[in-house]
Amino acid sequence: MLLLKTMKEKIRQYLIQHPGRQILNNKYTPSAVVLPVFRKDTDWHILFIKRTETVEHHKGQISFPGGRHEPEDKTLRDTALREIHEEIGLPPENVEILGQLDDSLTFTSNFIVSTFIGLIPYPYKFKPDPGEIAYIFTTPVSNLLSNASFQKEERYIDNHLVRSYFFYYQNEVIWGATARILKQFLEIWAVLSEKQPG
């Protein structure tokens, strides 16, 4: 329990001192996700969802629980907590928000994604929405920090250098905005745990 509390507080303090950068752009739709973390045995894990082929955006992609900001949401934090409840059945009171990462853009669907780090309970009986979620899976943070799981590509699009990131876990490929968000989180994790990410 001491390790749990120590890393939890390290993350919280880091994000207080390094608040996430916000993107303001009327051409993009505001949205929010929870990056869910939990401790299992001796390792920390991250929860991901695989979207169904029937959702409007990001069909079949690996992502974090989340979605677009709705009028009833007072804040983007409220959006993230509402969405994790709707998508995997985890009520807001069971998610401890530790802080916020930088905003990210989805270039094909035109969303601004605000990301909140959420400590979630484990074990827990999740209830994924079958209309949106094909399945849930988790992976140890230590696996994602390894060189073997990470690849980077760089290319020019309209004379702009674009970096793409890919994380591999078993048969899953994490890419796009989710990979960019994950990379920032892992860089913070590496600093706090004094490990170097892949």
C-alpha cells in the first residue's frame, strides 16, 4: 500500500506542478478521456478499450474510455467521468482523478482530447457497453516502457514534420492520439520512477 500511495502522490504532485497544456480551437470538438491506472500485485497497469466497428468515430481502434463534451457536462472532467461510467460501468465516485495531461488532437475526426489520469479500483467487475466497446484489456506499465513495445515514425505532410507513435502489446497495436497520450504519460512515469521509456 505504501508503493501505491507513493506513486499516486508523485503523479498528483507532478501534474500540479506541470499542468497540462490546453488547446483552444473552434474547428475541433472538445472531448475528454480517462487514462485509467491501477496496481495489481507488484506492478502498475493501464486499462484500454477496443472500440466496436459500429461506433461513429475511431472504429475498431484501441483507446481510453471517453467521448465528446455534452451540454450537460459542466467541465471536461465531468465529460471524462460520465463517459467512463457509460462505457465500462465505472461510477465517477470510483475514479480518483490525479491530474490532467496535455490536450491532444485527432486529425481525422477533429477532436480536442483532454486527458485525465484516473486511479481505478482493482479487481472490479466492469460492464462494457456492447454498442461501443468490443472488449477491455489491461497491460503492465513496465511492458509499455520496454524498447520492444515502442516504435516511432516520422514523415512530412504538407511540408510539416509529423511524428507517429506505436505501442505493441500481444496482438494489440496502440496508435494515433491514444499513442501520443500514452507516450506523454510514460515519459512522466519514467521521470517519477527513474526509469527510461523505450
